[in-house]
Amino acid sequence: MDLVIANGKVVTDEKVFAADVGVKNGKIAAIGKKLPAGKAEVIDARGKLVLPGGIDMHVHLNLFFCGTYSEDWDTSTAAAAAGGVTTVIDYAIQTKGKTLQEAVESRIADAKDKVAIDYGLHGGITDWNDRTRDELRRYARTGIPSFKMFMIYRSQGWMADDGILFSALEETRSTGALIMLHAESAFVLDLLTERYHTPELMKTHGAWCHTLARPDFTEYEAIQRAATWARVTGGRVYIVHMSTAEGARIVARAKADGVAIWAETCPQYLLLTDRVFKRPDGHLFGTCPQVKKQEDSDGLLLGLKSGAVQVLSTDTCTFDSKQKAMWEGDFTRIPFGMPGLETLLATMHTHLVGKHRFSLQELVALTSTNPARLFGLYPQKGTIAVGSDAELVMFDPARRVTIDHEKLVTRCDWSPFQGMKLTGYPHLTLSRGRVVARDGTFLGERGWGRFLKRKAGGVV
Ligand code: URP
Ligand code: ZN
Ligand code: ZN
């Protein structure tokens, strides 16, 4: 073996047990008590949890969006490593009239020399014709079996109407592909946005207009519609960045009725409420969908506990305060998105395990094993088992950290969770057997990350 992580408490989605983990050539080679280390390096994990690396299957790195670029692959994935995330999945969004393949090739070319941890891509379908259908079928067999579709973003050129959604869902039944849906009601949302888009209302309410224009029904109506299309087509749908309690209830009901539907939520929907828009710096928190009310956070938490919501992702799309300042008082011009990769594991350990009595196994399921299973990476990623990639986080539950953006690796100059008191923090992160971060410092290298080909048909 090259490396032994000794004396730690190993956590999988099923159990917590004391064991050493031996690593050879980037893979887990042995798990057991008192492994003979021989000439291998030994890292003492006494008092630490040994978790499978986090898998954030919803990020947007170096994305041109809302008139500017989000934080690039290099610093974003360095930040991910520092926070215990060892795999990200980004999007290759088709330009209308062009192929998915062009989008995929251009994203891989962009990421290749910068990405510091392993990564995958989801396709993004904005157009539907015979060629797109054939590409969906081909990619489902060849490593990109999930496809994002947006029910909104008409002006960005990304919106897929119900006909496109219906057609794509029909294809998922036989191919095992998964449609990842940004579910919001485009036409009502646009109407409400216009209603609040007046100089007087924006002067009075500022970024709070974002809340006024996006009541809960603009999300859950769309989720209900998507659940109906999934039911009648027999297709497979996954609701991304779910922000409402009613959304979680709709998913739970559809699931109980046998619909192939899954959902994710993100830390911002659990830890923040729309009160942030009342702050003088409220515009920083503009994201899409925006954060909602306390009862929504409570309902999403229940959804995570009951299994209606299976995945925690971040929807990281990082814009710094200078980029956010582009809004100049107009809520429709706030670049949508926030940082989150670096704080995913620690915030969710504090909130779920520390505050709401989730088990460590549930934390691991939500942040690693479930996304690996559903998105076709299991058991290469998402677990601690012989033969799996040695992607491990030594997590120190005794460490006390207060989030301060100045101390984070991300280049972003603000954090949505600034000042949050964390009970536990990643001590060490391994990516394919290599130490890539220690105590919040990135030690890896640009270009280390490999493109991951994934399998279709994943379920949890
Ligand atoms: O506001 C966000 N989250 N920006 C990224 C695009 C999306 O809808 O996920
Ligand atoms: Zn979205
Ligand atoms: Zn997103």
C-alpha cells in the first residue's frame, strides 16, 4: 500500500465503524483493523471521521450567465477540495440550433487544464429535433446520461417548453437517462417580474422585489406539471435546487404513486430565508430560484429526513461583490448565483447532524452516496469500499470554525454563510489517493481532475 489512514471512524451510508483504510494506486486497497502499513505512509485519523469525498452534482463553473462569468474551474475546484468535495458535475448547455456535442467538447476543453478534482458533465437541452434525440440516446450510453432542462430563462435562450420536456422524458424511459429540471413557471414568473420592475417599487423594495416576484407557487406549479409529464410518459425526472416545502410534498406524493422522480435541495434553502433581501447587501443573495420562507426550509428538511429529497448539492455559481454590483438597484440585473462548494460538507454537518439529529450515515448518503448512485458514479465514487477511488475526507468533528470568506480558498469576496459557527470541519482531503487539501489549504494542482464517464439508469 502507498498510504494508510489509520485509527479513524469510517462512515458509509450504511454504517459507522472503526477501521484503517489502505490506499494503493489511487484506489482503496484494504479496509480493516490494524492494517499492516509496511513502507506505506501512515496518516493518523484518531478522533476524526473518515467520509467518502463529497459529490456536488450541480455546479456552474466559468459559466457566462447574466452578462458575466462565474468563478473559474481552478479556484472553484481548489475551494471544493478544501471543503471536502472531490467530484463535481457541471453542465454542457446546448446553444439553440447547435449540437450537444459542441457544448460538451467546448466544456471539456475549458475544464481540462484547470480542474483540480474529478468532474463530469450533464448535457443541457435547449432545442429538440431528431438530432438532439439521437444525441441523448448516444450520450446516455457513452458517459453523459443526465440532461438539464430549464423551464425558464427565455431571454438567455435556454428555456425548454413543455413539448420539449415531454419529448425528452419519453426518451428517458428506454435509455435510463435522467432529466434534471429547473422547475419554475416561466410565463407567470415573467409577468410578476414585470409587475415589480418599476422604478418606484424597486426604489421602495430593492432586492426584496425578487421575493415579491417569485412566490412559492411559481416553483411548485412547475414541479406538479413535471411530475405529471413524468407519470404519463413513464420518464425519469429529477428536480434541481428545490426551494419550497410544497415542492417536496409534491415529489413525495408522486414518488409514492410510482413516478420515477427525485429531487435535490441546497444549503442556501435550508440555512437562509428571504429576510436576507432586507439587508443592505441583500442583492448579493440573488439566486435562482431565490431563497424562500422559514416554513419552506422546515419542509425541505422534512423532505431530506423522509427520503423525498435524496441529494444535497450547492448550485454553486459564484459571482463576487463587484459582479453583483452590476444590478445598480434593478433586481432583474442581479447576476444569479452564489458560492457554496467549499462550505457544503461543514455547513451540512453542523446543520443536519449537529442541530437536527441526522445520522452521519444520512449525511454521507445525501452528500456522496445518493448522488453517486443516481448519477451513475457508484461504486467508483460515493463510498468507502475496496476497489473504489480513494476519495476520502478526514473530517474533524471537534474543530470549531466561524465562516469567514477571507479565510476561504474561493476567490469570492463574500459568503452567504458569513459568521456561521461550524461544529466540525474537513481536516484532510484525498483525491484518487493524493492529499489535495489540509486544514482549509489547497495542496493539489490544476489539471489533476479527470473527466468521468457515467452510467445511465441510476436509482436511489
Ligand atoms: O442562480 C443560479 N443558481 N444560477 C445558475 C443557473 C441555474 O438556474 O441553476
Ligand atoms: Zn437552475
Ligand atoms: Zn444551477
